[in-house]
Amino acid sequence: MGDKPSAIFDDDAVSHSLCEPCLHSFMAQLGMPLDEYIEGIPDPVVTVTQEGVVGSANKAARAIIGNNVNDQHRLPGDILECENARTPEGCGRTVHCSGCVIRSAIEDTLKTGESHEHVPATLQKASDDASETVDILISTEQKGGVVFLKIDQVQPVEA
């Protein structure tokens, strides 16, 4: 395979769940590291790898989500604090997950490469001390084998 350029691929480098060939391809297409690229996007964006796990999130997304999304191998429901992700089955494995609009949009974009724009979804959020229903709009787009999940709008539902 050849030597890795040390400035980018140190032994301690974290690829945020992208395999090394995917990371090489992505960086070649964009000309910059993925994290640096998404930080330049003003809208809240979370990246999802081909394995369906969250890779990273930009500052705008971290401000909305409010938790550490950069832990590797977390599923979108985990970082969005979906109540179903907190069950023993986990994100994507409950009977309710088959109807998840967010999951479906991400999976479709991964499978077909088709983007989705301003898709309405309702999320039952659950944290350690509270639960709330949130209406959101999301968009998806695939670039370099990675899905960019954009959070277009977040609106808590009045009880």
C-alpha cells in the first residue's frame, strides 16, 4: 500500500470510523480532512459512515445535540438521544425503528446515493432526567461514501 503521509496519518490519528481507504478517497476528493471540511459548513451536519455509524459532527450540530458525538461507533439514534436507543435492543433494533424516518433517509442515501431534502421527522428524545417530543427537518447527501445528515430545523412539540 505504501507509506502514509505522516502529517495526516499519524499512528495516533483518529479517522472517525472511516476505514483507511475510504479516508484516503474522501480526502483526495475534498482536498482536506473530513473534520475540517464539515466545520466549514454553517448548518448543523453529522456524518454517517457506510457502516451506519456516526463519524463526526460539526460545531453547529454539537450545539444542538449537546453531547459528545465524536465517540466512535455510535448510531444516529444514540447521538440524537432517541428513546428507543436507550432500550436494551438499542438504536435500529426495536419494533419502532423500522418506521424511523431519520434511519430510513440515511439508509436510502447509503444504498442509492439519492439525497433527501427537508424530510419531516418526529423524535422522542429521552435523557437521564427528561423526555420530550421534537419535530425536526433533516436532509441527507452522500459525498465520498459518507452520508451528511443535515439538521435543517428543530422544534420542540408543545404538550
